[in-house]
Amino acid sequence: MMHFNAKTVLAVSLVLLAGCSSLNPFSSKSTRNEPAALVSFKPSMKLSTVWSSSVGKSGTYVFSPALADGKLFAASADGDIMAIDVKSGKTLWRINAGMGLTAGVGSDGNTVVVAGSDGVVLAFDAMNGKKRWKARASSEVLSAPAVGMGMVVLRSLDNRIVAFDAESGTQRWFLQRTTPALTLRAAPGIIITEGNAYVALPGGRVLALALASGIVRWESIIAEPRGATELERIVDVSGAPVITGRDMCAVTYQGRVACGDAVSGTLRWARELSSEAGVGMDERFVFAADERGNVNAFARDNGASIWRNTSLGWRRLSAPVSFGRAVIVGDAQGYLHFLSREEGAMLARVSTDGSAIKTAPIVAGSNLIVQTEAGKLLALTAD
């Protein structure tokens, strides 16, 4: 469970008197535990830098690059947006949105979408960065918009899910969900695939919505709120759900990691776990970094525990990603940790720029791409 100091608890108590509120899981004040010291080891995996670039700082927000059609799209809190050739690292175009940004990036290779101040939604042409349209959500947007199949889907902080036409920006549908009294100020994500939008929500839920209409296909309960206080009852889904084939997996804060059927929403297995980051999945395993800094691997088919690495305690880990024979997590000090996907042993470690890595790295063919809080974009490959 996340630890709060007295000032934090008092502040939360005061805002609860006024209604729903949120906590920032990346705040340094949210835990009093010192990050574990890094232990030296002999690397058994060699990595080299393919290219590096910089887009600008994320500030208090969470930005993750989007990969589509051989291009990488990235954004910063100051409003800078850029497109990069994913193989060479060459900048294809760079613009400024003309306002501060709070979330991004979403792209399908044709349209690039970010969220700006006061819930503004901005769409640009992926070829040249030319502005296409501007719309507005009902409140602040913290999660990257999902773009696919001609639609842009996003969720705002007041728990309203809205879809826009990717070409024109016309609103196609919306769905309003109830917001719990207290939530994490985080970025639960959205995945578009197979004609559906899979939406992670506060309160431990994942929704599957028909992309064309917004009709709810199913609602899956990953974890139920428990405890006597609002703090204890936070079970927000962390990060985005992951979809591979017919499998859907997700994890919550103060709840569970669970996998089920992406078509029906029926859960196949669930295990107790608390994560602020999200899950990763490959053909055999499901990976989750818990709030204490332990990296866990589970069997994808039945949830059996395969291994657990405890050497990265309290290092504020990102969601894991599977990459060849390794599973990778980033941490709050800008390190990338490469663990054996089969056994969990440490294979390699890479230092970036010393700033936090808040989102899972992206696999682009033989390259691994990461964006740091300070705005560094780094592509690595395993030799």
C-alpha cells in the first residue's frame, strides 16, 4: 500500500470534503521509502545506442511516444510535437501546438493527436505536422488519446469517454461514467483493436466499447474497492490494458492483476497485486511491477507465478515490456533494467539522463525506444 505523510493525508481529507479528488502517484511525497541501491553485476546482454533526440520536458504530466508507419511521434508539456524516422532518428518535422500539453501522443500514421490545456484536443497531419482540427473535452485529459480505424477516443478526468472523427474532429459519441470519491491523478489508457475501444477506468474497471457507436460490449471488474477509508478503497486501473489475440490483461493499484477473454470480458485468473504503472504481456508471460518495486512474471494461460525479482525496491518502476530474451522496466532515476524474461535475473542496465521513465518503452522491430521525463528520446538495440 502507498504510504502518505501527515501533510498529504491532511490535504486529502480537506479536498474530500469538497467532493471527488485525485492523488499524483508520481509525487515524491507519496512514499517515505528510499529507492534500493543498485547492485553491481556482470552484464550478459550487450546494448548499443542507435540514435537519440530530445522533445522537451514532461513536467508533472505523463507523455509516451506513439509508433506508426515507421514514424515515432512525441510531445512535451511545453507544446512541442515532433515526428522522427524510427530507423535513423532523423527529425521529419517539429512544431509547437501554441499551448501547454497535458497528454499524448496518439497516432495511426495519418493523424497525430494530443491533449492541451483545459481539455483542448488537437489533431495534426502525420505527414507534415499541419493542424487539422481542434475540439474540446469536458475536462482535463491526462491519458494519451487512442487513434485508430478513423476514430479518436479519449477519457477526461471527470470520467467522460468521448470519440471524435479522426478526419474532421466531429464528435461521434460519448459515455459518462461515475467517478469514485478519490482517484489517482494518473493516466489509465485506451487501446483500439478489432473494432473496439478498451478503456481503463478508476474503480478497478475495464470497459469494452463498440468503436462505431460507443455501445458497451462488456464491463470487467479487475478489482473491487476494499477498506474503511477512501484512501484504502482506491483501486484504479493502472496504465493501459494489454490485448494480444483474445487475451486482455490489466492491473490496478491496491487490487489485482488479472487476465480474461477480450471478446466477452470474462476473467480467467486474477492475483493480488498493487501497481501504479501497468502490465506487459508476450506470448507466454504477463509482467507487472508492483508499487514496492518488485517485478513479477505470471503464466499467461493460468496466472501461475513464474518468478519475482526484488532487487529494485521502491525505484518507481514503469510498466514492463518484453524485448527478445529480456523484459525491461524503467525507473525514477532514468535507468532501464533488462531482466531475463524466463528467470527474472538481471541481464543489463542502461542509464539515460537521470530523469524518471514513467511509461513503458516501445518495441520498434529490433529497437527499443524510451522517452524520459526530461524529454530525451533514446533508441537502443541488443547486439
